[in-house]
Amino acid sequence: MHEQKVVGESAPAPVTSGSRLLRGGLRRHVGLQIGLDAACLVTGFGAAYLARFSASPLTNGEFWMITTVAVCLLYFVGTAGHLYLGRYRFGGFDEVLALVCAVASTTVGAVVVDVALGRSERMPAEILPLAGAAGLVLMFGVRYLWRLAGERRRRRQRAGSEPIIVFGAGEGADRVLASMSGSPDSPYTPVALLDDDPGTWNLALGGVRVRGGRGAIAAVARQTGARTLLVAIPSADAALLREITTVAEGAGLAVKVLPRVADLIDGRVGVHDIRDLDITDLLGRCQIQTDVASVAGYVTGRRVLVTGAGGSIGSQLCRQLYPYRPQELVMLDRDESALRAVQISIHGQAAADDETVVLCDIRDVEAVNAVFARYRPQVVFHAAALKHLPLLERFPGESVKTNVWGTMTVLDAAVSVGVERFVNISTDKAANPTSVLGYSKRITERLTAGVSADVRTGVFVSVRFGNVLGSQGSVLRVFASQLAAGGPLTVTHPDVTRYFMTVEEAVELVVQAGALGGNGDVLVLDMGRPVRIADVARRLAGRGPRPVEVVYTGLGPGEKLHEDLFDDNERDIRHHHPLISYVSAPAIDRQQVLALAPWGDPGALRTTLRQLARPHPALPHPAEPHPLETRQRETRPRAAETPSVVGNDR
């Protein structure tokens, strides 16, 4: 007779030797847990009986009957609550509630059974709650000893791990200490805690005691032999990191940090999240909370054009705008290699027939007008510019052709197609400008403001911010190249300072400006405190495999000792965002801009640019102003001879 297989019933899985061992280990673990809890409960009942009658309960039959009932109830209640089914780690904090519920239910059940069987003077029901409480305390004690033994065992296993000092005694430190003690393969063993709050100096976390504030770093390092300090404060700002790093490096300690809270995927901090201190941590972050709804409101479903799309700012702009699903994202630049790179970074490939990639020079009036007429963008981000300050001091005419006239060309083309929003990217060098770069960018702010006053529709704004970390020509890239070459690191002046921000945050501000800026506004980001370049150079020089010298070369023409975010006549007004200021730029006479002579004497051109950027009494109008189109046509033969990078942003 053949066996019939029931439809829908799967055959039992084969039992392997590995699964037998696993089940056997689980049964032994559960059996040990039940045995320990039963012993604690019996001991608790005995202690309660002894306290009540001052006599041994060993010969009391009623005591053993109720105790046996309580142990059976604990087993069944604990199993029903998954306490003895492996759901909770033995000795873990998540087991506490289940254990309390099981013991409370057991005690109530024992009282009910005792009353139902008839109360006895030899085992009165009123001592049962005391017995349950005593048993629960003993169970907690067993679990504490279990955890303590496990931690000591893991510490012995990590005997060769590196001793580390943890700065910060808050939640971040608590979690990372738990991760270190709970991980047998942790490369670190915490030997001391430090915190600037005197209220924590009697605190101990995970058996590690707080031993003072930052002033105790050197002493604690000598006493413990630690060579590394972990700043376990995910919300630590750049100023705090710089101060702690200065003290720690003076004591011969390497500094490590935890990720920012915003960078943690699930909000949990573990030993594997510890990373080396990056120079960007010390330079600071001015984090902007983007209003996604407002950004999507003016980008999603619209035709967007980015000039200078191959540069640091322009390429990041394209990458941040693309997820908002614009109807069309047109990327314009004169650098074909940079365009191809940003195309690959967004789409994963560089399609030859992608019509949203446009090779064009903003100096070319007819070409720019043709691009705008074809794509008719509704939103424009103007990032194309020349930005190398020393070279523009030598060749001020190039700043006129690209930064000034090129911006005017893009503005005029935007007006001709009725652009809804135009965002001009400026620089902090436009505030109280002293260089050709600053003059040209200040003039573009004034040109943008002038257009905003003339048009009836559309919003035209400028965005002003400081140096961008890692951008083309930034000081960090220069230092990296000099380190790779073996040094020295060159700094203009021992006291020179600059504002810094990451490229991601700079672009986030630019995108936000399109939503928050009013017509003609210049939006300025609160970039925190400026950073001394010499400090950055010394810190980088000390991290090399061999000592690198820091050399001071002196301030060059047009360079400032300290940059400004605001012009002398500008007020810091913050209408909508606590980190974004709103200032205004006076409109400029276009005829004076068109009359600039980029082919003439460089010194005279610098003087004229300075007067246009920081207006004095009105300059006399030229008798016969040159139209922009004529100027641009005259410059085209020279454009091929000039090794400028128009597509690169600031």
C-alpha cells in the first residue's frame, strides 16, 4: 500500500548534525536558565519564610507544595511569554520586563492556589508577594553576574587591543562603550572617560570612570598609556573639535570621531563607526535644512539649465537637482571632458546623442542665445566663471570677458525667454572687494539686481558664500599636491583666515536660494567662524609620513588677510532661515559695463573695475559706448588663444 501525500503539506526538512548541535546548545541554555530561575525562586521563598517565622522551612510540607506550584507556574508563564524560548538574551536589558511580568504572574497564581487550597498558618498567603520579590531580586543578581563575567571574558580576549580614551560621557559614548565591550573583536579597549561637564566627573559608564575634562587629557594619557582619543559626540561642531584636537595632539594622541547623527542610517553608534578625524571636521559644516517641498515646487517638472555644469559647484548642482525630477536638465559648459564626467556621474553613461549636454562658451553671444531659444529654460543656475585670483590679477581682461560680459549675456538670454527663476553664484570676495575676482563678482551681483528691477516676471537672485572644500583650486587641493611632492606647504601669511564649507552644503544653499530668495536679493550663508590657514597647514604637515615644512610667501596682489561675508554698507537680515542672510545690491549702469576695455592697460582696467564694484560718484558715460555684441565678436579670435577655464565654477 502506497503512502499518500497530503496536498499543501511540505515534507519535513532533513535534520543535519549542525542543526542538532544548535538545538542541543539552545536546550542546554534554556535548561540552565530555567534551573537558575527556579533556584532563585525557591531561595526567595525560603528567605521570606525564614524572615516571617525565624525557622527553617525544610520540614514544612505546605511550604514545599506552594513552592513547587510556584516553580511550575513560573515555567509555564515564562514559556508563554517567550522568556524561556530564546527570544531574549540572557542577562540583557530587554529581558527585564518579561522577567518581571513572569514573576508577578507566578506570585499572583501562587496566592490564588494557596487561597483555593485553604490558607494555613504554617504557610500564610501574605508572605508570597515578599517571596516573589526576593526571588526576582536574586534573578536580577544572577543576570548581573552573568553579564559581568561575560564582559571580563571579552576583555581578556581583547588583551591585545588598543587602549583608547573617550571624550564625552553622553549617549554617544554610552552606545560606543557598549559596542566595544560587547564585541570580542573590537580593536579598542576604553580605559578612561573625559567630559567638560563637572556634573559627570563621578559617573562611570560600562565600568569606565570619568576622570575629568579636556584639561586632564595629557595626564590621563600618561597614566593609561593610551595613544588615541575618541570624540564620542556626534553633534560636536568644528570649533569644539579644533579645541580638543589641539590639546590631544599636544599630548601625542591621535584623534578619532564618530559620524554625525544625520550620517547614521539607523541612529545607532557602534565600534565600526569610529573613523579618523578628517580635515573637513575641523573646518566646520554649516548644515542647511532644505525645504524639500519648496525646492521641488520650482524644479520638479520644469526645464532647468546649469551653466558651468562641469565645474565643482555646477556638477554638484546637477547631481542634486536631478532627483527632483525636472522635465529637462540642460548642462552647459565649454569643457567637454568635464561635461562627460558629470553626465556619467548622473546617468552612469555618456550617451553621444544626449541633447541635454551642451558644449558652449558663455562668451559666445549668438551661441548662448541659440541655446536659450531652443531649450527655453524656466530655471537657470549660473555657475560658469573664472575664479583663479592671482591669474585674474595678471589678466583682468579675462574676468571682464567671462565673469562680467558672460554673465550679462546669460542674463539677457534668460530675460528673452521669460525665465521664472535665475540664481547667480557669487563669492565672499565680492564683499568689500580688493581683487579683480572680487570686483567682477560684485559687478555680476549688481547686474543681476539691475535685471530684477527691470523685468516684470521672474525672480533674479545671487548667492554669496566662501571657499568650497575640495573644489578645483581650493587650498586643500593645493596642500594635497604639495604633500604628495614632499612639501613644503605654502601659506601666504601666518594670520590669514578663510571661511570654508563643503561643496554639498554650498550647492544645497544655492538650490534653497531659488526657493527663498526675493527678486534682487543677495543671499549670504552664515558660515560660522573663519579658519586660520596656517593651522590647517600645520595639522596636515604633522600627519605626513615625515615632517613637512610650512613656508610663508606673503599676501599677493588683491589678497585679503581676512575675508568678509558682508560689505561695509550691508546689514545682516535673516527673514526666513536662521542661517541665510538677505542683503541688497545696487543696480549698475549697463553702459558703464559695456564700456570696459579688456584689451587695454591692465592697471587702468583694475581701477575701472574697482570703481564699478564699489561705486563712488557716478562715472562719466563714454561718448560712444561699445555694444556688447561688437565686443564679443572682437574677442572670439582671442578666445582660442587664452588658456582660461570658463566652464569651471568658483
